[in-house]
Amino acid sequence: FGSHEDYGTRPVIAMAFPDVEVGYMTKMENRLMPYRCLMEDWCPGGPSATCANNRDSNQVACGRCLDGYYLTDDICAPCEKTLSFSLILTILVGLCLIVASTLLANTGSHMRSQSNLIVLIMTSLLFTNFQALTVFDNLSFEWFEPVKSILESAGEISLNVQVVKGVCMMHLDSVTKFTLLQVALPVSMPWCFVVVLVKKHCPIPQLQRSHTDVGTEVTTAIGSLMGMFFISILMSCLAPFVCYTHPGTAGSSVRTASEILCTWDENHLQMAITAIISLLVVPLPFFVNACYVTYQYSKTMALEARGIILHKYRFLFFRFHPQAYYYGLALVVRSLCICLVPVLVRDDAGMQIFILSIIIICFAEFQSFLQPWRAAICNYVDAFLGVMLLALLVCAPMAAGIETDRRPLQLLGFTSLVSMMVVGTCALIMGVIKFFRRTPHYDIFLCHHKEHAAAQVRYIKTCITNTSKSNVFIDSDNLINLDRLFDTVKNHVGVFVAYLTSSTLQRAWCCGEVVSAHAVKLKVKAVYTPSFVPPTVEQLGALDTYVRHLDDTLSHYGISSVAVRTALEALLHPAVPRILVSSASHGGTSRFVWIARTLLNRGDTSSKSVAAFDVAISSPADDDEGIAAAGYMAMKIRLLLAEFDGGGEVLCLCDHEDEKCGGPDYEQARAVVVIFSQASMKNTNQLQSVVSVMQIGEVHARNGTPFAVIPVHLPGLAFPTPQYFEEDFVALWDARPGLENAREMLQNCFKAISVPLEISGSDTVLSAQVSSIFHRIPPGEARRNLAGEAVAGSNTSISPVKGGKSVKGRSSTVSSTSTGTTRTGTVSASIPPMPAQDIVEDILLSPDEKLVFGLSV
């Protein structure tokens, strides 16, 4: 009868036919051809045609329960009339899943917070990895408990008809069940169309927010369902090709229906044809379409209709960073590779495990390198789930088929499975907790256009934080990742303030912030500056022209032009509280102080009159950015004077336009900071002020009193050329007297190295730049005293020099030659360290003086 290994039988003396070993069976028609049962408990062994209780002994490998019985926990239990309720319940659950998936898939991405996104991604990760376990259940070895039971329970989401208990009442064979299952999915897809139609005509406003067409929403819903169930659908279609081998020449059987031989007989041929048709109708078109859409992504982004196309295929792209747009296709390829392993490799558990391990490791490495998920925590959880899936796969065969101590391996494998589920579930819970506990929180979010309002918003924020405990968000200080910008607006902001200048609503990022605030119905306030002109109805109707790079910027985040128009119309509605800024009612820096106090719901305050000052700041009176920069700088310098000079007053000349430069108020002044902005070189009043300040500097130089003129330039300043002084300046000066002297004074001012003030930078950068400006201000008495003590303590001498040569060998010397006079100065050791480049700038600070340094310690 052949060897024991070949046939699974043992000869019995004095019997016409041998008994069959446990786990095998033979049919009465051919008692010498054994069939290996898929589960050993199905075949107790013994005489031919012997099967476990309630299993059909006329079927190959005892692969089917008797009529009136159904498979549960590897045994055939009698059908009950109440089991039809299970079938009805399964259908209802399926319909509910279709409805929920359709609604969630068509929820605007701009309405989803980061916590919502985390919940959705975690759910999809758990669902996908749990489906991968159903593939593991089709490998060529038997799992250990309790993993075996968990894998069998995974059939409830793997489109396995046998877990729907109600079908046993219909007395259907495996071929018919398989055919019904393949028909069920295409039949369920029209329900997505029905749900979308109902959603479009539903009176609930929240369900009518989407402005896309029905076809787009149906495609999105079906694509989301396919992505969610891709492994289950593919494994269901491939079921007739996943076989296991019988001993000898008995051939092989389908794993999901072991009574059907994989010999292309009538039953198997019918299943195979049904499977091929199902593959061509459902998973294959989805896979090909995903490949094509991903391949065309770059070209799609250049089309005008890219927003509609991206919305239609959002299930492929919107969970990932724009630079990782192809990772959706990578997940589909990973699922496809995993599903093909039990089809291509039969009865070789070692090879199956090796190939699966390679697939999981390669894609885990790819995911770790790419970090594709929009939520950072999802990248770590995805990597962890892959590692635990691999650990479970490696432990299983050692625990099931190797002669060794199985308990540690079984425990390790079970721990991997539990860890995967626990970490995934904990991450899901964390996402839910984050949804309800939103930190950090910003009391005020200042939406603005950096190019035209960076300094204004910076000064307003400083006024708010200096007079209250409010936490204010501006992107220069608080924005780290652009992908978190809209989520911050939706989840971490109390009041959204739109600071409207000439181009605020023409900037795509500002529009996205407005849409995010509108989507979650934030409390909104609008600040109307004099330069702001509301868009017309025609401009709102042509947002692709009015807003620069609208689709290129916002389509990645699921924000359409329709959503932008709706949000802008809501922002400009008279019901939204407005703060109307007028230079007539609030001039100079006081207007920004007034805006800050108005945002805090506080009354106006009158500015105090300054009789004497230590530092004056000049800025163009008609340039809001220059005025705000002067106000911000005045606050910072005032703090530095209080810290290092024991106090001092700073005057912004734009707040006192009626005062004349060169008056008696300048007698105690130590420095004038001149802020040059884009408007400065055409502002006659500021140019006159600069000329007067330079003349005052000459007077101080002749009197030997310390005085400095410190030029500061804002971004965008075009420094004057010789042609400007010959033509433009002459035209601006007009018929005023002293043209030549005025031109010389202005040229001397620009000979000094100007300090840049990056008003669009962070507060840390600006503080460092203001500190550099403070170093140029001649020290007050407190600083001079501290410097004298520091010099005396360090045994460093200071002495005048002639011709740039030091009189004493070990000395630190500062000499100044101007109109025949020589001045000596000291270097302060009490203020923050001064960069070497600032020392060079100080040398060039006064163009009428020649400074020679001789340094020694």
C-alpha cells in the first residue's frame, strides 16, 4: 500500500483494506486513496469513510457538514431556526457599514481635525492588520491556541460565508455559497449611490456641506470600501486557487472547501471561472485604477480640475503627506503580495513564512524611511504593528511544528498578537482622548499676510501678551509644521482674528485658515485696515484668479474653491464683529495698542506725553509696517534700558509728528534709531527728519557728547543709488533750502552699516537683532560705572592714541578724531556679549569720525 509517509495509512494484517490514520480518510469508492483532512479533528481515523460526528463521509476529506448543520469552532453543530436572525443581522451590519463609510469618505478634509484623522488612520491600520491574519490562517500549518481561535474569528471580517450562520438553513453547497459571496460585493456597491443621493437631498445641513457631484462621491465611497476590505475581497476571489496537497496521487483540495478537489473538475472549474470573473470585475479594476491615478498624480496637479480629481481619489492620497502621495498604492501592493503567498506557495510552511517575512520587513523599512502618515504617531504605530505581525509569524511554525519546548514560543507569539492589538487600541484611545482634550490652547489666532502685516501683528501680539495672560498664535513664533496649521485653527484656538490688509485674502494659506475656522464655527473677529478692499462678487466667483496658487496649495488638504468662497462670504458678513482701523482716530503706534485692547475687550487708553527721552525712533509716518516696527523696537529697547542702564525713555517720532527734530528735547538723547522701510525713500517727512538728526549728531560730535545715529532697514528696502541722490532726492527735496547739505547728511547716514530687522522672523530672532541695535546706543551712567569696574578688575587699560598706535603696550584703546578732537570710550562688560561683526559695524557707525581700535587683554 506504499509507505506510511506517502499514504498516511498503516497495514492491518488479515484485513482486506487497511485502517486510516487519524487526520486522514478514504472514500468507499476507493479505499486505497487517502485524503488529508484540513483539520485533524475532522477525521478520527479507522475504517474507510469515517468522519467526525455530523460530517459528511461521502465528501473528500470530510470537508462538509451534513445538511442541517453548520461549522462552528471546528465542529458541526445543528442549525437552529434562530440562526436566520444572524443572517439578517449580518446584512444590516453590512448596510450600516456602507452608510457610515460613504458619509465619512465624503466628509471634507478641511472639516477633519488632527484627532479625527488619527482615529481614522488607527482604525484602518487595525483593520488592515487584522485582515492580514486571515491570510495567515491559510498557511500550511496549524496555529496554536488561543491564536487559532482569534484567527478563526477574523473570518467575520474576511467575507467568509461560513461564519454567517443563517446560510446553513438554505442547504447550499460550497460552490453556490462561493458564487453568492462573489455576487454580494458588486450588488452592495449601488447602495453607495443610494446613500449619496439621500445625502444630497437630506434636510440636515451637516450632510449637505459637500459641493461635489454624485459621481465623485460615489467613486470616493466605493474606493474607500475597496481600500478597507481589499485583503478580504482579494482572498475571497483567490480562494479556489489556495489548495493543500493530499498524499500520493489524491491531488489537492481547496482550503476553504476541502471537499472540492483542485483538479479542474466541474465544481472546481465553476469556482475558478466565478473567481476569475470576480477578479476582473472588482479587485483588478481597483488596483489598475490606483496604479494609473498614482502615476498621473504629477500631471493631475497641473490641471485646473485637480481639486475634483483629488477629491474623487482622496482614499489614496489624503491620509498621507503630499510628498508621500504614492504610499496609498504601496499599501495596496503590500496587501496584494501578502494575499498571493498562499496561492503561489503550497504545503511549504517554511517558504511561506520566509516570503511573508521578507514582504513585511521590506514594506516596514519603506514606511519607516518615508514616514508617510499625516499624523506622526501613526508612523510609529504602523511600524510597531508590522514588527508584531512579523514576530507572530516567526513564532507560529516553531511552536506548531518543531520538536522543542513550545510553551515559551507559544507565549511569545501570543504576546506579539496581544501587544499588536493593545498598542493599536491604545493609540486609537489616545486619538479619542486628544479629540476631547485639545492642547496647547491659543486664546487668539492672528491670521495675516506676512509681506504686508508681519510687524503689525508682531506688535499687536506683544501688546496683548504684555498686558494679559492670553496666549497668542502667530506663525512666525508657533508654527513648526505646515500640516498642523489648519488642525491648530480647528482644535486649539479660542478666537480667530483675521487681520485684513490689501492682500490677506489673496493668499491661499490665509484662505485655508479662514476655511478651517469656518468649518468648526470658531468665534471670529475681523480687523479692517485702511489698505483692505473687500473682494467683489465677481472676484469671489473667480477665486482661482483672485487667490494666488489656490488649488496648488489647498487641494492637498481637501479644501475646494467652493469651501473657500463660502468661508470668505461668512467672514465678510456684517454679522462678524469688525474692528475698523483709522489713522485719523488713532495715529502712530497707538492704533496697534488700541487694536490689542479691543481684542481683549478693554477700553481705550491715552498715550502719555514724553518730555525727555534717551532714544528716539524715526519711521515713515504713512507706513504701517514701519510704525509697528518702531513700536515693537521701542518696547524692547525700553526693557533693555531698564535692565542695563537703570531705566530710560524711548520716543517714537511717529507718535509726535508735531515735534521738530533738533529741539531742546534732544539735549539728553543718546541715540536716534532710523527705520528705513519700502516707503522711506519716497517719504519727504522722514527724509527731513533723518537730515535733521544727522545735523544734531554733528553738534554732539563738536561738543564731545556721546550720540549715535543707528540706521535699521526692514525687508524690501531698496538702498539708494547715486542716481537716486542725483535725481529722485532732488525732486523730493523740491525747493527747500540746503539741498547739498541735506544730500550729504543722508549719504553719511547710509555709509554706516544698517542693522537688518527681520520683522517676519520669530521673537527670538527679533530680540537678538534689537539687542544688536542696543549695543550701538552710547551707554548710560549705570553702564559706564559697571564697565569701569569690569575694566579695573581685569587690569585692562584704556588710553588715547595717535595715528592708530597705542601709547601703552597692553591696552584697549578707542580714539575718535572729528574736527580736531579726540574722544575715548569704554567697552561695557555687563551687557550680553557683542558679536565681532557688531564691533565692525560700530566702527562705521559715525562716518564723520575715524575710530581706531587697539585691543589687548
